[in-house]
Amino acid sequence: MHLSIRGEQTDDVAAIARLTKLAFATAEHSSHTEQFIIDALRRSGQLAISLVALEGDEIVGHVAVSPVTISSGALGWYGLGPISVMPERQNLGIGSALMTTALDELRCRGAAGCVLLGDPLYYRRFGFRSHACLQLPGVPPEYFQALALHGEIAEGAVSYHASFEATC
């Protein structure tokens, strides 16, 4: 079936929450609050990019991107995630398509760079790497990765928006 990617629409909110909950249900390193984080980002106006992947009319994937703060004062940096794909549709390139589209959108917006927390082996294919000069306190450094989109890798400690503390 043909995959298409578009920006989130108002009618997508419930489907995104269901999809995200299912996608993270068995994830070993999940807080199982990812759907609440997306809703909190949306409510606080911090959901800078929200893309859905569709097969026909069915939402089979979603990616959220929000601004992050860096202790050095570096501007234009974003955090990618959560990213979700329906469990039965994983490993078919949907997540890769969402990643590529989200990064292209960030480049078009002139973003300085993007950070994420995840499997280094998976995200390396998109150019993400761990950098000693950029950290997320309390997280093993190999899992916190960055990609400079314009310019150099920022330096400092990264903070995500308070929405990432949402639990309901």
C-alpha cells in the first residue's frame, strides 16, 4: 500500500494517542507516557512538527519534534521524539520515512540541529552521533545523540520542555 506523510490535523489527535500507546506498549526503555507527552506538547504550543504516516486513510506512524534548551544558550535546536509506528507495521520503512521528512522540515526551517534519545545503531543511519560536548543529564551518553543541520554541534546540557514530565 502507498505511504504518505502529512502534518497532523485536528481529527488525528485521538488516533495519534492510540498509535503511540500501542507502539510503546512493550518497549523495554519506555515510561509508557509518550502519548501524554505529545498531548502536553500540543497543549503548551511546543509541538513544532507533528507528522503522521498514512497507508490509505489509516494512521500507521507519527513523529513529534519540539524545541529544546541548551545551557550554553545555543539557539535553533530541537528534540525529535516520540516517534511511533504501529507494531504490526514496524520494520517496513515507515519510521525511516518519518525521520527523513521531519529532518528535511527542520532543515527547511533553518534549525541548527536536532537531538534524540534512542538506539545508537538505528539512528546512526540518519547521521546522529553521541558528542561529549552535548549531554542530557542522567542519561547514558551513547543513547543521547545529536545531528547538526546548520553549523556545528552545540555544547552544553540539553533540557526538554516540561511536557516531557507528563504522566496523564
